[in-house]
Amino acid sequence: MTKEQQRQETRRALLAAAVQVVQEDGIHGLTLEAVARVAGVSKGGLLYHFPSKETLITELVADRLARFDAAIVEAAATEGGPTRGRWLRAYVRLTFAPPRPGSDLTVALFAAAATNPALLTPVWATFDRWQACAVADGLDPTAATLVRLAADGLWFADLFGAASVTAPLRATVRDALIGLIEAADSEPSSAIEAADGAASGAIAMADNGVAIERGRDVGEGR
């Protein structure tokens, strides 16, 4: 292993240690000392790679966003569907994957927000880039933007634990958005009709979900 490979491996281990610290001790437990301890390095060794806590979090956010980007590219390349809308379909499917409240990206964003909100600037720039990718995916720009905003809304709901969506409804909404993408691949008017149908289906599913929830025993968990 070359020195550069060793350096990169150590940096990855330190970032993973930072995530572990937050998952186990919370945001306020994220200190350089704690990260060094979990990673099994000296504080001086950590400072060699990340001179400050803000530097560490900045790199963590960038790394986790890059991983999600790479996952989108890989999913789009292997799905085998129509070329138009391929990026957006991958974006929706990855966003609608089962939520993981303690996932690396969630941890990175909360750490950045708690430490210095300015550290979130690259996140907003990434969302701008994702919007550009959506409207450049060969579909009607309005339909593509509608799909992206719907997916982002679910992601932010997961992030903040707000208005949690049941797994069956989650799958139905995901499929409705995929259907909207496929409709937008033909005619804009078809996309609007698909959006109306998707909304009606989601509302019906939601009504059914409420009825099911009301019929549960009081002691039953979610």
C-alpha cells in the first residue's frame, strides 16, 4: 500500500469514526478527542488530516454526498429502462429506500447544522445540481421538477422524523412517481393526467392506512 493509499484509508476511518460517535453519543458528543479514540489514533494524528472539527464535518458532508451521487450513477447505469428519465428514476428509488434515521448522510447533515449552519452550503449547491440533472433528463421540466420535489419532501420528512409514512404507502407513492416519469417520457399532458391519478391513488391509500391505524390495539407499536 502506498503512502497516499494509507492516507486515504486513515481519512475514511476517521470519517467513519465521526459517524459512529454521533450515532452512539449524539451530536454534542462529537469532539476531536472522541473521534480519535474511536478511530484508534492520537489526537495529533487526527489533526494531521483534519485540523479542526469544522474541517472534519465539511469533509464528512462532502464524502457522504459524493457517495449518494455515486449510488445514483450506478443505479441509473444498471436499471435497463428507457434512457430518458433514467437519472430521475434512480434518484426516486434511492430516496424511497427504507429510511435509516442514523444513516451516514443524516448524521453528517445534523452535525453540520449543529456546528455551523454555513457548513451546509455545499448541500444546497448539491440540490441545485440535482435539480439541473432532473430537468436535463430528457423529460418535461415541470414533471421532472414535480417528481424531484416530491422525493425531496419525503427525504426531509425522514430526516426530521416528521409525518412518517407507512411502508405500503411509501411504496405506492414511489411507484406513482415512477409512473409520472414514464408518462412524462411520452407527452406532458400524459404526465399531468398521471399526476392526477397518482394523487388520487395516494389519497385513497392514505385513507385506508388511517382506517387500519384506527383499528389497531392500543398497545401495538408502529
